[in-house]
Amino acid sequence: MNCYILIGGRSRRMGRPKEELFLDRVAGTAAEVFENVIAVQRNGGAAASIATIYESPHDDQAPVFGVARALEHAPERCFILAVDYPLITAAVLRFLRERFESSSALLLAPIWSGKTQMLCGGYDSRLLPRIEQRIAAKRYDLRGLASESEAEILAEDELRARFDGEPLMNVNTVDEWSVASGQRSGKTNLTTDH
């Protein structure tokens, strides 16, 4: 199964591209679980340190464009992972992959911090036509896709009982990064440890 890491965000709130901060760690962790780990970059963005594919040109900014590009590239089911998850562990990814492989759902996503984590989940390439329709209608919300599709959403209680810490913490701001760095206590380099 391919894992596609979305790196095309602008990272304005972080002050530096999240790709620079987190990609090596996130990709290294994903490589422990998936056969191929491929970055999905916005059109015109720089190639990553790993195999990179590019979104089609578009005027708006939303992760749905990266998901669509990944599903175009994927031969079948795949895993979508944003670079925003620097605390992700191989154990969590392995669990999510196994649940998706054993599920008949077209989409699998966990709930963490009360939100469905649409950028850390399994997607079936058969969702691509539905995603393309949503893009054409400028309906970019991936949570809306989950509510319209055959989706398996994993309860936060189940995940927190199984996994310690904050492995599904989505980091978007400097303050969140400070919290994430604290979660990795005893580790000195957030960008390279895994």
C-alpha cells in the first residue's frame, strides 16, 4: 500500500514550511509501515527529499487537491497522511492500515481531539470521481466527503485506550509545535527522530 504525504500547504502560521520541520520524521515513520512513501506537493512547489508527485494546477488552496492527486496516482487503496503529524508512530500507522485493509469502507479516518482526522487515513481510489465532483462544485471539505461516503470513523476513546501520548496531534501553529515538542520529551530533534 502506498502512503502519500501531503506537503503542499503554505505553513504561514509556522513561520517555516512544515515540510522542512517534519517531513523526514513523518516519512521515516511511514516507511516502517508502507511499501512506498510519496510526497504530494502543490503545483510549482519544490521537490521533496522523497519521491514527489504534484497536484494539478488550481487557484484555491485546500488539502482535497492533494488527496485527489494521490488517488489519481494510487493503483488501489492508499493511505493519506499530512506532514502535520510529527508525533505519528509506526504502531498507530500499522493499526490504521490493518483496520483499513480489513474494512469494506471506502474511507477510514480516526477521531482525535474531537475532530475526524481526514488527513491521516485510508482512502480507496474509487472515491476519486466523488472527490472530483466535490472539487468542481467548490466543496473542498473532506469531512463532508466522509459523511457522503461509505466511511469507517474510528472512535477517539478506542484509540486513546490503545495508544499513549498524542500520536495523532495535528500541528499547525508554533504553540502546537511547542506542545508537540514537549510530548517528545527526552528527544532533542523533532525533525529527525522517529
